[in-house]
Amino acid sequence: MSSTGSWRLARLAPLLAAGLWLLPGCSRPRPVLERQISRSPVQRTLPRLGFTLQAGAFAKVENAARFSQSLQAQGQEAAYYASGDGLYRVRFGDFATKEQARARGEALKAAGVIEAFWVVAPDGSAPGAGGPIRLRPLDERGLRASLVESARGYLGVPYLFGGTTERGFDCSGLTGAVYRLNGLRLPRSSQAQFDAGSPVDLDSARPGDLLFFATGGGGRISHVGVYLGEGAFIHAPRPGQSIRQDELSERYFQKAFVGARTYL
């Protein structure tokens, strides 16, 4: 952990809202009947995030993951990401106003939990955050490009950190973080993400859409990845492996593929 990423995690509990944002994303699948069944598309929109907080500058991704997990365990939706300057940062919370976000950040700072924080606007800007400022594009094409860029930023990040109990990203945790960093809130589990999207044929899928798989057979949704276009996608494969890019042309994924979903 870098000097600017000093945390006292034990003191988070009294300052953060109750509830849990756990990581069951690729487990407990239930059956689905679709595999590329044509249906009338129903356009759905995802909830958009309000103001969030950004804190930390971790030299090691494991430390950013641990801090994110501690926030999640206290009811705060959190995502860590590579900021482009060689450090990993964490964004968390969802506040209706800038004042509410700042008040929470000041409380954490006063308690010594964080050394500094920045309020991130709904457009993704965080002045003075220490890394490149990337505004979330408002047009669909730009947003899709930003989703792909965010997903690529996780390539090589391990699925698990610090043994068997501290989890980095499972498959739907990765897709949720990619969308969250672009101001959109996905449901937590892979099945819920599947249900929340609008069906799209694979030939019509575009970068930033999500691909869903039944890796255990039986048509049960159990895995999800971010589509890059031209048959490629990024996903968190399984414990012990790093987040990586694969091709739908591989026999394993062809056999397990259930369908694509769009949210834009």
C-alpha cells in the first residue's frame, strides 16, 4: 500500500450504512429456457449513479481489493480500478447530492479512516483525484468505448486475493464494477444481470454489451463477460485465474453460450 493509501479498516463499521453487497455473482444459478430464442425486444434502462466518493492510492491491487471488500461488507457498493498512473483507487457510495457525499467523506477523514477523498460527479469527473480525469461520455458510442476501456483495465487482475476468503472479482462482480465506473448500476448476480437486460442477437451485439453462459450445463446462467466486439470478451474465469480476454469461437464457450444482453 502506498503512503497515500493508509487505512484503518477496523473503524469503518460505525461510519458506514448497514447492509451487505456480497459476491455470489456466478453461483446459485437457476434454469432458463432461452438460448437464442427470438423475442420482441423490451428496452430497459439501468439506474444511474449519483455522486460517489473516491479514495486511496494503492500500489498493489490486492490492497485496493481488500479495502473494497471491507466497504462491501458494511453495505457500501464499491469498485476498485487502475487509474492510469500505476495506482489503484476505490470508488464507493451513491449520494443524491454533492453535499451528502462530502459529509460522508469528511466523517471518514475525521475518524482517520482515509487521508483524503474526492467527490466524483455523476459524469465521472473528480477534480484533483491524482489520476487522469475521464469524463463519462454522454453519447452511446462514447459510453460503449468507455465500458470496453474500463474492462480492459482489469486484464491480468487475479480472481482471488490473499488466500481463500478475500475475493477480488467474481464474474458478475467484474461486470458490475465496469458499469459502475461508467455511472450505471447493474444488479449483483449474473442471473439478475441477465434478467435486467434487453435480449439482442449475437450478430447485433455491440461492444459493452454482456454475454451470458451456462458453464455447468442445463441452461443455467452461471457466467457473464463484457463483449468487446468481433467475437472477443473479457471475464473473470474462475478462482485461481486472472481476468482475461477470450474468444467466443472456442468450443467451450460456443457450447455454454446462452445469450447476449444490452443495457444502452
